Amino acid sequence: MSKKKSDKKEHVAVVTDKSLSFLEKYINNASPTGFEWKGQELWLDYIKPYVDDHYIDNYGTAVAVINPKADYKVVIEAHADEISWFVNYITSDGLIYVIRNGGSDHQIAPSKRVNIHTDKGIVKAVFGWPAIHTRMGGEKEEAPSLKNIFLDCGATSKDEVEKLGVHVGCVITYEDEFTTLNDRYYVGRALDNRVGGFMIAEVARLLKENKKKLPFGLYIVNAVQEEIGLRGAEMIAHRIKPNVAIITDVTHDTQTPMISKITQGDLACGRGPVVSYAPAVQNNLNKLLMDTAEKESIPFQRQASSRSTGTDTDAFAYSNDGVPSALISLCLRYMHTTVEMVHKEDVDNVIRLIYEALLNIKSGQDFRYIK
């Protein structure tokens, strides 16, 4: 019996070797919330050849602009910051206790290697944890929590720690770096959401290389401080005053153990970009995205959010008397760990969907439901 031909359209690769080299460098660089500027420099250096102008706001949000003189303004946006820790307390014997900077997961901390960022440079440390031998004795084991996880930088006193340049308020990031798994997944810390910044930069590259002329101003926004409440997006939305905003961020792959599809939805890496239904998502703009995906044979998935998307979409949507906004998400496994995973084909397809959607937006387009 002959094998039936697959109906799946052949995948169109977008990311080039040069692009991938930038992504690796960009992911490996630390950009913790409130301290994003080194990553923003890398991002601007990459995107500058593809845009007409750029600027940085007071807190570090980077904006690259195509057609800056146009009256009608369209934003494509991602956030640049990664979760991290702050030094909170140094004991007399040189151990360091921490607090969160964003949604850092205390359960993954034990035995992780970290970089403490100081004015004198990086100080290496580890999240120590009692050996299993010492935890066995009939008593209930204590789980990792903010009260008991601590850093050891090899010092034996508070004075020695401080002489290394470490003080309360120093920011801490994990040292895990970018890799590719089974030639299928990009893996690393901070894919949430620097992969988004990468994807919107790739949209700019495609527009330039394909010599596309947009009938509006395109503002490519890499925002800061999303992880602590969408703060960078709030600030920049009021400065740009856009007419339309398309946001990209990550969402949960729900195919791995201990995740309920009943509550989290049925989403998977490799099945394409995710479009969202939520109060902040403007339905006519959302329809434009889905119509574009169908027309261009880009696979996509659907997700519903109850009250808010939890992304910068909410900040843009509710700014400036209301901005038609929509969200394109990238499925990601193991969010807020150091082994976040995204599918290579999904990255290509998110880039393609944003690019093609921009080509379908008209200058002055009115997305209101009733006119």
C-alpha cells in the first residue's frame, strides 16, 4: 500500500547562520530587570542596518524606527529583561541570602552556578544545598524556599564578601548559556523573552532585505521591566502614542508532565505561533493576524486568557485612550528555568507571521468595531 503524502506544507526557514550567531550572543549576555543596557546595546548594533532611526528612553527601552516621519504608527514589541535575584543579606560567615527580581523560581536554585554582577566585575558563586546524606534522619525534608536558599562565593566572612565588590543590591543571574537540542530546539535561560527581541529584529531584517516599503511608521520596541509589571511598555507606549501594537512574548507548552490542559490549554512547541483571545486583544486586529496566517499557510494555535494576557499587550492596549493591540506568542517549555526551550520552526513562523501581517496593515486603518 502506498504511503499517503503529508498535507503539511514544507517549512520555510527564516533564521540565517548570521542571525543565529547574534541570537546566541544575545541570549548569553545577561540583561536582568532594571539592568538591561548591555543587551540593548547588542540588540541595537544588530538592528541598526535595517532601520532609519533609533532611540533609548530613560529606563533603557530601545526603539528602532522605520519611516519615523509617518503620522500613522505601528508598534511591534517584545521585552528584553530576564528574571534574576538581588543580594539581600550577607551573613557574618560570608553566606549570601537573596530576594527575587522578577519571578525567579526558588525550587530550581539549589546547586545552580551564578554570576554576581558588581562594579568590580563578575563574582562567581553557587546556590549551596545540604547533601542528601545530612537530610536523612526520619524528619520531614525541608523544601527550597526564599528562607533557606543561599549563595556561597567561597568567602569565609562578610568582610571578605564585601572586598570582592558584593553588596546588598547586587544583581545575580544564572550562568547557563545557549545551546541547540536535537537540531530542533533552541535552549537557554532568558529565552523569555529575548527570543522575542530577536524575532522582531528579524522582521526588520526581512523588510530591508526584501525592499518592502511600509505606508506607516514602524516602531520596533524592545522594552524593559516586563517581568515586574509591564513597566517599560507602560512608559514607552505613552511616548510613541501608536495607532496599532502587535506584541510577541512566550507562552507555556502544555505537553510536559504536571501541567493541566484543562486549566492551561492545549499548546505545543512545533505547532506554530499562538494567537490569544483576551479583553485586551482587539478582535479585528486579531482577525487580521489569523487571516494572514491562513493566507500564507503559516500554522497557528489559539489560546484564551481570562482577565489579562500577563504580557505587554495589556500595557499597550490600555494606553493613550486605547490602542488596538494583539498578541502573538511563542510556545516555550520550562518557563523561568535555565533550560527554557523553543522550537526552531516556531521561531521562523512567528517572524513570518509578524512580517506578513505588517504587509496587510494599511496606513490610517480603522480597527473599530462600529464606525
